[in-house]
Amino acid sequence: MNGKLILALGAAVVAAGALATASHDEQALRRRIGYADHYVKEFESEVARQRGGEKMVWRSKNDALQKVQELKRDFPDDPAVEALFQRVKKALMASKGDFTDIKAEWTAYLHNEENLRALISKTGDEKWRELVAAQKGRCLEKAYPVPDSEEIALDDIKGTYVVLDDVEYPANQFYGATGEYIYCGKPSSGYYFINLGGRAWLGPYEAVKRYRRTVDSGLEDVKKWTVLGEIVSLTCENTNGGENPVGDFFYGWVVRPVAIMVPGRVVAVFDRDAESSGRFVGEEMVEQVKNGWYTVKEIPADVTPERLMEIFMTAIKEKNFKLYLDCIDPQAFGGKYGEDEACRYHWDLHQERFHREYVHATFGKAKITVQKGFDSANELENFFLDDSQKSTLERIGGEKVEQAVVESRAFDKNGKQLGSPHEHRLVRRNGGRWYVLDYAPRF
């Protein structure tokens, strides 16, 4: 065979082999891209379902990232690989949660509360010093060691006042043989038993709860209190309490509370003439101060569902309980204790969330449907009805009840959306004003 022909044939074979190899490599790349595309689509779908929210576990996230990362490293200039890379980049950012810029007016309520807390704290501290000073000469210079009941007669100490720091309630609460108490002290130093059975404790304690609800949502469950009290009697108790107490019985001075303090926050006093037998110092000026920062004071008769949800949120943030109640469907207040049971519990939850989780929420466009009665806006049905039929259906339909569904998106102090959007239902009857039907859901 001619040498040139042999060389030509050899070159053709090599070229064909190279072409086959290139074709095989291209097919392998396309398979890898298709395989990665499957996981990218799954990841994108998961992100879309979260609708701006972040979650802890993603089913397809790591597979999508790993497959595309390998392709990008091996084929950095391939257009199809670059397209996958950009899709994953976008989906990854979206998976971290939607975000927005926090406006100053969104967090103004936090600064207002801080100023009010400082005012109440200062006023309370001044009152506490007055209360203690008023008992000068009748107040024990130091609480511990406890005056020994074997050495001092009741008549000699009765009417004496004592300041007890670090009173652990409810941790040291117990039900004893002679009543309900908080014990303070230990066997080596002696005991005081703060009487919880009367209004002298319940009045101030309830006042502190009102303080938390109306002034200071950031107040945690109080573990340690300071108590100013009067020694009124002597009793022998087992601090383990219960029907079958374990351990020894000890004598201790029974203390009737005069005032209780959450140090640095609030002072509450027993007031036998007050409706609730107690008040926190500065309580009378709280509403006046808050009234100056309210940005919404009433609800327009023509309020839209979206605007009503904004007002509902504002009432919560600005601690306007009256406005909060006015937002809610009156039919929610069922029974004698409807307001307390139906609303105050969730009011407290909303207060906590707007201090510990999020600072603002935005609201989507309402979706309105007619739940009962004739729907004059149903274009599909009304296409088949004449005016007489419409009039008849409106007459026999009775009360018209409309429902609106509004979605909220909550954002934390950094502007990050927390979780997926939440739905809130509102109701309107016979064309009247809109009211919040679902007052319990989080934002």
C-alpha cells in the first residue's frame, strides 16, 4: 500500500477517534448538567414554597450546590453551567429569607417603651425610699440573722418592718399547715414566712402583672423580688409543705407585705382602698404618657381589611389595648369572661413576639369572599341572572357575611423576614365595618 495512503488513513482514524471522544465528552457533560438541573429545580421549588421564609432543613439544597459546584470547577466557561450557577446563586440567597430596610417609625414603639420604663423605674425607686424611710426606727437594720423567737417575744417585735432581698417566688412558695407562704432564710440564719394568703400580697402582685401588660413587655417572669413587710405573728412550719411534709418544722416570723419591688423596674404597693387592692407606682400616669405616642386612636368606618390589620398591629406595638379590642370581632367576646379569656391571653403573646421575635409586619392584598348571603360581585353567577332574580336572591339570602384573608410577613430588627407568610381572617356583616376574626395567629 502506498505510504501516503497509509498515513492518510491513519490520520483519518485518529480524527474519527478524537471526534468520537469529543462527542462522548459532550454527551457526558450534558448528562451531568441535566442531572444537576433536576436538583436545582427541586431546590428552587422548595424556596418558592417558603415564600420568603427561611427553614432549617432543605431536601435538595446540598445536592444542588454540590452538583453545580463540581460542574463550575470542571467547566468554568460553559454557558449552560454558568446558567445553572446563576440559578443556584439566586435560590441560595432567597433560601436565607427575604429582607427589607427597617424604617425608624417601625421601631419607635421600642424607644417609647424604654422611656416610659425609665420614668416608672425612677418614680418607683423614689417611692421605695420614702416607704423605707417612713419606717425609720421601726425597721430592722438587717434582716439576717433572723431575730431569735426563743429570745424575743412576739409583742416586742410585732409591728416591726423588714426589707427582704432576693425573695424567690414562686420557687420558695409552699402551702403549710397554717397558710400559704414564701419562705426566706435557712435553718442556720432563721426564717421569715411571707404571707401569700391575703390581699396584701395579691394586690401588689397583680399590679406588677398590669405593669408588664401595659408598660414593660420585656419583663421576664420574675424569679427574685424585694419585699418590704411588717412582722405580724409567729408560726411553726415545714417549708416542704404538702399533706405529707418531709423534714423538720421551724419557727419563723410571719411577714405581711407592704410593698414589693422588681429591682430596676417597678414598685407595687398594697392599697386597701384600690379596686384591685394594689397599684404600681406611677400607674396613674401611664395612659397619659402613652396617649401622647399613639399614632392611631380610632378606626374609620370604611377601613379596608389591609388597613385594619395595620391598625391591629399598631395597637399591639403601641400597647393600646382599647384600640386592640376595637379591632376584634365583637362576637369573639362570648360569655362572662370573654374579653379576658379570648383576648388578654393573646394580647400578652403578641406583646412578647413584638419584643423577642419581630418588630414589624407588612400585609398583602386582601382576598374577599362572600361566606353567606347574596354575592353581588360574583360576575360568573350574575351573568346568568336577571335583575329580578338578583333581587330575589338578595332578599332571601339574609345576612350577608364577607370574609377577607390577608397575609402578613414579619421582619426582625435586622430586616429579615421570619418564616413564611401567615394568614389572618377578617369579617364584615351586612356591609358594615371590617373586624379581625382571627386575632390569635402570629404575624
